[in-house]
Amino acid sequence: MLLAIGLMQWLARVDRQKDFGFETTDGSYRFEVYRDIVLPAYFGGRGTAPSEVEVLDRRGRVIDGEHLDDVKSIYDVRWGRSEVDFFYRRDGPTYRSTIELEQ
């Protein structure tokens, strides 16, 4: 049973779709958000859509990423000199997350 649930979650993340993205003005970095396929959605379900946030460099290499519960909760992406900040909501409260650009 646990193996079947794990396989379904893995399949949902393998078949992810790019939802939206932002790029720095000089094109050095991209902030991309990928929506995981929610398996109940295949059966007409609605609700939250888990997502993966990634920051990529100019060559397309992933610098860092973070998994979030709902792609629709991400807002206010701010580029800094050595980081990118973004805000998201989880069950009401708002949270801030930072991904360092230079590692």
C-alpha cells in the first residue's frame, strides 16, 4: 500500500508542468515554478496544486529549489544582489522564503 502511494507521488512529480517564471533583467538567473500533477485532478478533483520552485542560472543549471504545498499561493518575487525572496501562503499565514544565488 505504501509503495503504491509512493509511486503515485513520484509519478505526479515526474510529470510536472511549468506554471510561470521570472528572469533577472540581465538574464543571469531564472525563477521557475513547476506545478506537480495532482492525481485526483485526473478524476475531476480541484484544490491545491503542489509545486516546486527552482532558481536556475544562465546555463539552465538548478542552483536551489523548494517544494511548496500550493502553486497559487506564491506572490511578490523580489530579486536581490545575491538572493531571491518570495512570499507564499500556507493555511492562512504568509511566509517568506529566500534562495541564495551564489553558493
